[in-house]
Amino acid sequence: MLNKSIKYILKNINNHGYEAYVVGGAVRNYLLGKDIADFDVTTNALPDYIEKLFEKTIPTGKKFGTITVLHDNNSYEITTFRSDGVYSDGRRPDSVSFLNELKEDLKRRDFTINAMCMDYDENIIDYFGGKEDLKNNIIKCIGNPDERFNEDALRMIRAVRFMTQLRFTIDEETRLSIIKNSHFIKAISIERIHDELNKILLSEKPSRGIRMLVNTGLIDYIIPEYLSSVGFNQHNPYHDKNVFEHVMEVLDNIEPKLNLRLAAFFHDISKPECFTQDENGRGHFYGHHIKSATVTKEIMRRLKYSNDLIEDVSILIRYHYLKEIDMKDKGVKRFINNVGIDRLDDMFALNIADIKGKSSTANFDKVEALRKKCNEIINNKEPLNRKDLDIDGNDLENLGIKKGKLYGELLDKALELVLEFPEKNNKEELTEYIMTLIK
Ligand code: CTP
């Protein structure tokens, strides 16, 4: 398991009379037969000493005992055995004390499966039953879960994330402790939460994690807007599930791309808000796609997603509901423009997953017909927007039209014509048309 490079690091520290072990995720993933992304090392050598032992180092978190060593084009985080002081900001200990004993270092870690280590000879050291919990598929805190979560509240979402990624269950005492301490998540920086949420959403079956965020109450502090959809009856014969169950189905059945998973996760967030019932008691959600897109933007901004991703996801949600799409060419072209050619595949993927998630008898002929129509228009290279017009501002200037707001209005009118009659997209006909407009 240990490659030449990490062996060199461990050996170099050992040769100078200190202990050194690979610890945490690398050992866990090795035992699970998974790929190892990076090797973290724990040692009783002090950070100053590590800096002397290796040629290229970065004092990444020296105050907390961590030095990054660069070797063979890789970087390794080497941390001195430590015990953590109070975590007053819920993120990092205010102070740490360095220790000489491995077991004490392992004791401060989050879960039993993350607290195993491996020495140079590849012997595994497991003081807290990590191997057994791995075998039984259990995420369990080391020692008292309340203490572990009070040290770093993010660990509560990490528990849900590991449970989802590994398809494990959370030990009951640990789960009850998350419920009790869930409010502490408020102290955690949004960036850290957002990273964990992404990992949950990108897992094979994200609904397991989302259900656990709901079950433990963590969602109340992260995305309180989500709560109203849980158990919300749609009173509609085209839906065989409540809003939350429908969303979970869509989420699990869409490709694991972050934009699609986020769009699936949020696509019906405003359904409860838009709910009305007609005289027959049938439920309707008029405008829910528009409202959900707006609310998603607000939530994603709060969760500090990038502007590009926010735009992408909100457009997907805005057009996830194709019921009212006008199938005439002009309408389809407008639709392509609004969604964006590059986003069409994702948009259809979301629509199909959404329809499949409604009921087993759902039919998506309409979506397929629209996809076909879009492809035809794109393959025929038909003009779609102002940029595709065979005239531009310079032509208007040459016609003696004064620069200003009128330019935009005239080009829009020309576009209207061309969307309906693509064959008229040539300078002569468009010039003639413009002249009739300004007469
Ligand atoms: N750790 C912890 N508490 C945290 C974060 C990390 O106790 N809030 C410890 C765990 O022992 C963990 C190790 O630090 O295994 C390394 O943390 P990290 O790199 O974040 O996680 P990995 O376990 O390596 O898993 P992944 O790479 O999937 O995040």
C-alpha cells in the first residue's frame, strides 16, 4: 500500500529516532480497497524538527503542528501528535498541546474508522475498534460523541457524508448526539458545510444523506427552506409521492454532476409555497419552477456557491417544467436561447429525471419531441439571437440611423422576423425590412 515516496518520509523520520505513521483517510481507504487520494502522517517529532529533516517544506498549520512536506511531486501533511484545546469558534482549537503518545493523538479524532494508522512495515494500529466498525459498516465517534461534536461541529455533517459515501449506518449513540448538538452547526463556516454537502450530493445514493440531514435536524440550520417539502402531499393524480419523496427519487436517478445534483435537490423547493387546490381538490403548483429558481439562487448565494454555478442551476430549475413550452419553431428558438445551447443536455436530463420521479406511468414523449426539434434547429444552424443576424449596428449606422436605444429595438424586430422566417436572414431583406420600420 505504501509507495516509495511515503516510505521515504516515514523512514527519514524513524531514522532520526521518532515515530511516524500514515493516519486517517489513507488507512481507512486502504482497508476498504479504495483509491488513496493523499497520505497524512502523524509523528512525535516537533514541527521545527520536521522542517529540518526535509528539504522542501511549507509551514501550513505550524501553530497546530502541521508542516507540509513536498517530495517527489507530492505533498504530505505531517502533524505532530497533539491534543486539542477548546474550539471556541467550532472550527479550530484555540490552542493545541504536543504529545509524545500516539494513542492520545488518535483519541482526539472524529470516528473510529478514521483513527487507525499504519507504520513503515505496514502494520495497522487500531486502538478504538476501527477495523471492526469498518467491517460492520458503522460510523461511530471515538469516546463520547458530544465531546467530539463540541470540539468540531462540522464532524456531524462529516458523519452524514461518510455514511452516504460509504453506504454505512451511523451508530445510534452518535446519531442521537447529532440530534442533540445539531444547533452547533451554526458556528461552522459555510465553505466547510458546502464542501461536505457537495460530497453528499455527489455520492451514489445522495438521498440517504439528505434523509439523515432531515432526521438529525441538521437541515434546519443549513437549508431551513427545505423543511416544508418533507411529507408535503401533492393531492395530484400525476404524482404518486409527496414532494420530498419525489425529490429524493429525482436526486438519486440523475447523473452525479454537481450542477445536476444541485438542480435536482432544489428543483421543487418552492412547491409547498405555490400550492393551491381547485374545486375538485386537485393540487396545483402554478409558477413553482420560477419561484424555486429564485429561492435556489438565494440559498446557493448564502451557501457561497460560485456565480456561474448559481446561474447554471437556477436556469435548469427555471426550465425543469416544460409543460407550457410552445412547440412552434419560434418558441423553441426562444427556449434554446433562454436555456443556452450548452445547457440543453443537462436541461433534458433534469426534465426526464423529474418526470420519471413522478410516477411509474409517467410519459416523456413531449420532452423527447422538444429535444428532437431543438436538435433540428441547431443542426440547421438557424439564427437564434441578435448575434446571428446578418445585419448589425454598423449596418444601421450606414443607413443613417442615429446611434441609441433604437438600434436594439430595430435589431430585436429583425430577430423576431428571422426567428419565424430564417430564410430572410440576409442583408438585403433585413435592410428593406428595417427601412419599412423607420419610415
Ligand atoms: N479529522 C477529525 N476531525 C475533523 C476532520 C478530520 O478528527 N473535523 C481527522 C480524521 O482522523 C481524518 C483526518 O483528520 O481521517 C484527516 O481529515 P480529512 O483529510 O478531512 O479527511 P479524510 O479522513 O482523509 O477523508 P476525506 O479525504 O474523504 O475527506
